[in-house]
Amino acid sequence: MINTNRVKQILIETDMLMEGHFLLTSGRHSDKYIQCAKLTQYPKYTEEIMGMLAQQFKDEQIDFVVGPAVGGIILSYEMARQLDVKSVFAERENGVMALRRGFEIPKGSNVLIAEDVITTGGSVLEVISLMKKLNCNIKGVVSLVDRSGGGVDFGTEFLPALTMDVRSFEPSQCPLCKEGIALRQMGSRKISEA
């Protein structure tokens, strides 16, 4: 069972929630940014939260946990460790999510997808599409934070450790831009691919 009060306490203790004017990975703007890397620098907290999520999938016969790079890599690893299964990550190759680095997932495998923060769900939807092309059984999606307020539907069970309704705006409608507040880009898509 997920103890949301404990998750909130950890979020505060690790200073994950930032305020300002941020460009999100989705392209939208927000006055808040959830920096999950602040959590994953503390293995004990990452283990604790992912353990809460793992309990919900322990009887699902998961074969692989897949995380979208970069945000889902550590979380998929920890979830897989807790479930005693393999962890892989998907990354973009020519703008499309793919398994690289020799990763293979056999047809018919039961897959759980792990992500850090969900805003529009775009990266997870790309991984779901990839898993369907590989003829895998998608058993669910987990995330540390659902910042959509429960507004994303993946067509499978979705279990966030914490759901928040954090406002985000299309750039053309952003009140922070209109106020002239400097925009900061925090997401991982600006990281060059190897």
C-alpha cells in the first residue's frame, strides 16, 4: 500500500519540488518543476518509494521493468531489483524510442513500465508503443509523481506514488511568459545522445 503522507514527506525532505518558470519535456510551461533526480540521489528513499509501488505488482509475474531514458532508468532498475526481474531502458534513436545497447525483450514477456514524472505521458506512450511492437504484455505503469492530476490514460493500470494537480500551459498561453519571467529548461531531452 502506498503511504502518500510518507511520499509527500520524502518529497519535502529531498527538495524535489521547485518553483519558477520551467520548460517541461512535453514542451509545456509550468510554475513548478519536480526534479526526481533529487530523490534518486538518496538510495534509501528511492528504495522505500519503489518498494511501496512494487508491492502492488508482486503477484503479476513481471519479467522486465522498462524505463524511458533518462528519468526512468534508475527507477526501472530499483523496481526490477525489488521484483527480482530484469531491468532495461528505452531511449530515442533518430527521434523514436528503441531498445539499444543489446537489450532484448522476448515476445510474450510481461512488462512493467517505470517513469519518474508523468505530465502528458508522452514518453511512456512511446514505450508502450514499442512494447506492443515487440508483442509484450503490458502489466502496468508506475511513476513517482503524476502531475496531470489523474488526467492521463495509458490503457493499463497506472500507479503513481503521488498524484498532484500541477498547472502547465501551452507556451502561447503561458502567463509566466507574459510576465517576462525567465524560462528554465530542466528536462533530460536537452542531454545529447551517445
